[in-house]
Amino acid sequence: MEQLTLAGWDGAPLAVTLMGAGRPIILLHGLFSSGETNWRRYGTAAEIAGAGYQVIMPDFRAHGGSAAPHDPAAYPADVLAMDVEAIIAQLGLTDFDMAGYSLGGRTLVRLLARGLRPARAVIAGMGREGLVGGTARAAFFLKVIEQPADWPKGSPEAFAAAFLAQNQVDRVAVAHVLRSQQATPLAVLRTLDTRSLVLCGRDDQDNGSAADLAMELPNAALVEIPGNHMSAVTKPDFGAAIAAWLGHHPAG
């Protein structure tokens, strides 16, 4: 693996990890997570790299090893998409694939809406409602950030708060990230004709219906794997499904 520090849209240092060699694919992680937690810990990145890809895993600002500024001016609308655009420019990528989980999937769709055209896109852990809306979901997480303890045991808030604490996320900075999120209107979603895989756990409705999302995208396939929003990404099926859909990319 190779560790890089690249500049975000405003020059903020962003941690980027590279693994493998071959066709480039950028993997975008979820909220309160990181490239390590989402993509490396459970073997997904290694599975994809083993199929002949160079896996590029940035940590979003306010996550992982990347900068977590507290200044609200560091978080304009679509800030995560702007950071990824800056990373792509610095790496000189022109022909590449992309995948994103949850917040990463939402960011990937924002990149498509802003005009980025990867050859293929994997939108995982995401449903239609999480893209065309998402304000209620953001409000849920902002509530947990503001009150990171004393939730009823076993409640969704308690699970989110535990994940927030486990990953030592900067609460002030990540709240700015949530406030920067932009919805993608259904009319725009229906124009995004990049060849896409919508991948989701069978018991995952956290961001709405993945099946409905696949129906709205003009050139999408749907694959469901075992698990819910928190568990599906930890299962071998997750990396295997992505690698199988991408197909082996021969060296050279």
C-alpha cells in the first residue's frame, strides 16, 4: 500500500491510500467511517485489487486521516464532491471507475450530477430517497452528534453514537459535512446514464429503496447481498459482488 497526502478543493490535506496495480477505481467511504474501516478492514479493497485494479481510497475531510477544519467556510455545498474532483485532477485520472458506500454513494451521485463521467459506478448502501431527499437522515445524525450519549440501549441512535465514538470522529467538523449535503432531483437522477451497479444489503432500508434507485437510473443493475446497513459492508459478499460486476482487468 502507498499513503499519499493530497490537497482538497481549498488546499486542506486529505489522506489517500493506494492499493494494487491496474485499472484505477476510486472507493468512497461512508459517514463516520474511513477508507480503512469501509474498504480495507473487511477485505473489500484487497478483493478488488486482486481482480486487477489500482484501488484509490481517500478519507473524506473530517474523517480518518484527513483534515477536519472547524471553519464553516471550509464546507461549501458539495464539499466532498469538490474534494474528490481535486484528487482526480492531482492524480491525472481520465479513465477510471468509482464506487461509494452510503455517504460515499451519495457523493458519487453528486459527482455524476456535477458532470464527472467515470466509466462505471457502484452505488452501494443507498436508495432513491437518500439521494432525492436525505434531510431527515442528516437531521438524525446531527441529533446524535449533538447528543453523543445516553440513548436507549439498542436504539438506532445508540448504534450511530457508538460508531461515531469508535472512529473518534471530530463532531464539529462532521456536522459541517452533513450540512453541506445536497439532494439530487429525480429529474437529474434519470439523466445519469453511466453504467452503474446498485448494491445493497437485503435488510437495508436506511437510505430508502435500492430497487427504486436502480429503476430510476437509466443504465443500472441491482444486486442485493445479505445484511443491513451496518453489516452488509463487513461481509465477503460485498467485495465479491463488486469485483464480479467489474470483472477481472488484465494487466497491461
